[in-house]
Amino acid sequence: MIRVRSGILAVVLLALLPLAALAESTNLLIQLQAGGTYRIWHGEGPSVLDDDEVMLLYSLAEPQGSAPVATALGAARARSTAQGVVIELLDAATDKALLVDHDACGHIKTWHAEGGAPISEEQATDLVLAAVPGGSRRLVLDEQRHAKSFLTELGVMVAIWRPLKAAR
């Protein structure tokens, strides 16, 4: 299973390389919640913890939440959920949660509760329905943004970009 996840991440990274040459790009992770709603995590956000702090909190995660730990962003605790380990940033004014993702090699990726790539509920549904392990066909979100969605163990990873033509 870890090998499959690493393979999927490698495919995602290879798919994103051409996108880096385009104007702007961002990543999202969409997780289905109880009741059919979505939790959308952003690839970048204002709350940044270093890998050592993330790994410490990850190791302390409990279903009810760990005891608070002092970090560079103030007090934080880690909760183990069915959809991954969530770090709750108790003192943060915005971006109060991070989802921890890591591969078999130990590389850490944190997904942010808040970020700069808003999508509508309808767009999220379209991206989730189109997702396949190797990446969906290119979807047009609006006049400025295109996307591809990838099915992963944590949810649906989405690459969003503005083609050079649309960015002008």
C-alpha cells in the first residue's frame, strides 16, 4: 500500500512539472465528510511548522487529541482521525489546522485548512467525480483556471493552474 501511495505521488509530481512552467499553480486535497460535504485542504497556507515539529506532533497523535505542545506557532495538539492526523493550532488566528501527509521515505507534506484557491461545492463535486489514480482529464473550472484530479489514499488531490493564455 505504501509503495502504491509513493507511486501515485510520483505520478502526481511528474504531472505537475509541466504545470510549473505555466503562470500560476496550486494544489488542493478534497476529503469527503459525513453528510456528503467536503473538507478542502490547501497545498500552501499561512501556518508553517518545520518538519521536526510536525513529526513530533504526528508521533503524539491520539483520537481525542494529544496534550498541547509548544511550537513556533504557539500551542498545538494532534488528533488521529480516520482521514489522517490533524494538527490543531490552538493559538493561530487563521489557518488553524494542518493535515499531515508523508510518503514511505519520510517526506512530510502539510495540507492547510486555509489557502488561496477557492472552489465552489459544484466544482469540488466535479473534481471528485472525475478523479482517477493517474489523473483525470483536464477540467476547466472557469475562464482563468484549469484542473486535474488524482485519487489518493487521503482523498482527491487536485492540481489547479492558470494557463499562460488565460493569465494575460
